[in-house]
Amino acid sequence: MKAGLREFAELCKALEATSSRNAKVALLSKYLKGVSPEDAEIASYLLLGLPSDVEGRRPLSVGWSTISEALYSRPAATLIQEPLTLRELWLSLKSMSSLRGAGSRRRKVSILQSLFQRCGVDEREWVLRILSGEMRHGVNHGLMLEAVASLTGFDLDYVRRVDMLLSDIGELVRLAVAGELGRADLKLFHPVRPMLAEMCNDVGEAIKLHGGLTSFEPKYDGVRVQLHVEGQRIRVFTRRLSDITERVPDVVEALRGALRAGSAVLDGEVAAINEAGKVMPFQDTMRRIGRERDVDEVAQLLPLRLWIFDILYLDGEALIDKTYEERRHRLEAIISQDLLAPRLSTSNPEEAEEFLRRAVWEGHEGLVAKDPRSVYTPGRRGAKWLKIKPAETLDVVIVAAEWGHGRRRGWLSNYHLAVLDEKTGGFTVVGKTFKGLTDEEFQYMTERLLSIKTGETEWGVTVRPEIVVEVAYNEIQRSPHYESGFALRFARITRIRSDKTPAEVDTLTRLRMLHEQKFEKKGRI
Ligand code: AMP
């Protein structure tokens, strides 16, 4: 039987009426079980209010004025009186999303009118919510995955993994309802979410965390790409799974002929380079990738260089469950040397340090250390891949200090670090650290801090902002924890800057700028 919009609207109403997560999961899985796999697929897009997934992720642009015209103007008489099915609604949304240019607004109004005519009050309400993309019934992607787990009996971790692999909730639900989830696998030309790396202090720590031996690769300061290849057909996807093939003809060209395989899915990075082959600043790469017109001309001026560092699929076989070491061997066997990211497998921190220096000298951001025994986990940020960047430093002022415990008992040893907020003229905290000082320095600091104490708290003291220290850190993160909105990760004191006054410390504006430059950029495309 074809799933009707009426039952779908009833489901949505019931979902809205309960705030219990378990009840929502039960409602969803019961509903999905009761419809065909194809209808379940449609229902899952609609449940998430995803008109943008209609027609290959192109946004469904139906403005409010078009909707209200359809609602309030007099429609032409319609002959169909039967209740609307989910599939009919879906096909209508799909046809609207492909309408362009002159007359498209009229067409949209008339499609909407014929939809609304066949809706009861409740159904119309939910169609409107679908059109606005805001369902407000408390079902999100995560909850859908729970429903899939409950409906299939697979554990949630497995469902999450398949979700990352398919990157398409409708496809996931369709397979679940059809009883085929166990066979879900990576498919050519269906991009999967790339595996991500976690931050790590230095090369020594990476070697230790990976059990004494790891593989280092340069960390390229560019844009992540996933390349799907079958014969002459090549598509290039970004980290957010957008298809950018048409914008990167030079990348496609570089790959053509560089591969000895019938089909493959490759993981890598592209960056703009200058005539001398030097990597350009990240902004140039973004500018290049963002460009949609006159692409060939821009490609001449600002060519992209491609580095491949992983392979997820080769000639019909998914490789994500193979170890990094094995994938790397497979990759080396089929790709020409000049596209292959160099790597150093070592257990020697000095060798790794040298590799890091060279990578930075060549214009890269640092290194990524990859556990040779690790499988490829799509969409996950974990310790199997660790990014190492050479530490950067900021000058900050100490505004409070906490009494130490254990070996540091009796010393003020955990320092609250602040930058200057030029707007208020005051100092705002961006992190804490107890790292970097020797015992003598702790002693000295404790005395100095007590001499400039302005108040006592249960954990320590607040002080006049006088002592300036240089701190090294690995990353500036957004943080709800501090009023400044930022936190320094892995901060450690590298020097006490007696030569600097608090007025000379780094500012919140600079911190914001550094953060924007480095850490928000990758998420954009
Ligand atoms: P981040 O954006 O700082 O979380 O770092 C992870 C990103 O580093 C990935 O998404 C890639 O775009 C990039 N990256 C650069 N070089 C590599 C590499 N050799 N292996 C994996 N990721 C890399």
C-alpha cells in the first residue's frame, strides 16, 4: 500500500505531542516498519524537513510569497480528489526544485495549489513545515539513527558508521526497511564523510599514542578532496560532500593517466601553488575553489596541486576496513609518485622532528600522524589520526592563580591567562595552564602573585594583571566556558616576559583573527 500524507501528518503530530526520546524512537520505527522501503526513504527526508535533498541536494527555493499566493488565491478546479500520497508530494517538491527562470513562479504556485487542495488541515500544516524546513517535532538526524537501530536490531554504532558511509539518510532508512542494512557498503560516486584528525602536542606524543611506531605525512594547508574514479569518469567532492568537479579541471587532469586502476576512491588535499610550485596561503586556495566562472583562465593563474594520501575503494573492493598500512601499499601500487603524499614511518622522534621542519619549510601546516594499524573511520575525529602543528605563541597576562595539589601543594601553580579586550579595556580569560615552569619558577611566581593579590577564592587568588607570560599553544578553540568565547588548547608557559607590560599583551581581536584564519576555514566548503 502507498503511504498517505494523512498518516504521515498523524505521525508528525504524535511526535510533536511527546517530549520523550524513547517514545519518539518507538513512533518512528513503528511507522517506518509499516511502509515500503521507498516510502520510508521519502518519509525520512520529509521528517527531517529536507526539501533541499530533493533533486541532488539542490535547495528547494520556494519563497513565502509564492506559498501564500498558493494558499490564498483561488485555484483552478482540480479533478483529483483522492488523498495525497507521500510519493506524490515528493514528486511535486522534486519538480518544483527543478523549475528555473521565467514562469517558474507561476508553475510553483499552481503545483502548490493542487497540493493544498488535496490536503486536510493537518496535512497542510505539515506540508508548510516541510516547505519551511522547520518541522519542530523534535526529530533530528541522531534520533532517526536511533529509530533505525531500533527497527533493525543493529547496534547504534554500526548504524552511525553506515550513516557516515552513505551520507544519505534516505538511503540508510530505505536499506534498513528493506532488511539490507548489513550489506551497506561504500559505493562509487557516493562520497563518504572523510576521517578527521585530533590535535596532539608533538611528534613524541604521537609516536607514544600509536604504540611506538607511526606514519607521518605533511599536513597540507588546503582543501580536502575525495576523488571518485571509474575509467574516464572522475568526480571530485569536498569534505562537506559538495561536488566541485567543474571547478577543478586541473585536478581532474592531473589524476587522469596517473592511476593504474579501473576504479578507485581516493582521499587527498588540494592547494593553490605559485609558479615556483610553492604552496600559496589558504585564502588563495579558497578563492580558486570558490570560483565557478572562467575556471580555465583562473586555473592558469592559480593552479591547484593535488596530493593523495589514502584509498578507500579499489576495483570493486571497499578498503576502509583494511589497515592504514595496507591501504597505503595498495595506493602506492596504483598511483604515480608525484601525486602521492610522502610519508615517514618511524619510532624516532628526532627523525620525525626533522620531517616536521621540512614540511613547514615547504609551506605546509605541520604533520598528520597515522596509526599504521588503524582502519578508516568515515566522519570520525579520533586519536588514530593526530595532527601536529608547530606551536604558536601569544603573550598573555595572569589574572588569577589556583593552589596546586600533590607535588605542587603550597604553590600557586595553575594560572588563569588573559588577553586584552580593547573594547572594554579590561582583560579576558582565554585559558589556564600549570605547564612549563620549573620548581624554582613556581616558587618565584607564588611569591610574586601573593604580592599582587587582590582577593582570595576557595581555589586560590585573584591578582592585579601585572605578570606577562609567553604561552605556546596548539589550537585556539571556541569555548562557551570563558566569557571571551575562546580557549587555548595545550597552553604551556614558555617564558616569563618581565620585559613586557600588561598593555602589550595580545588582544582579543588578534585571537579572533587567528582563530578565523586557521580553524574555521576548513568547514566552509
Ligand atoms: P583540521 O581541519 O585542523 O581539523 O585538520 C584536519 C584536516 O587536515 C583534514 O580535513 C584535511 O583537510 C587536512 N589534511 C592535510 N593534510 C592531511 C593529511 N596528510 N592527512 C589527513 N588530513 C590532512
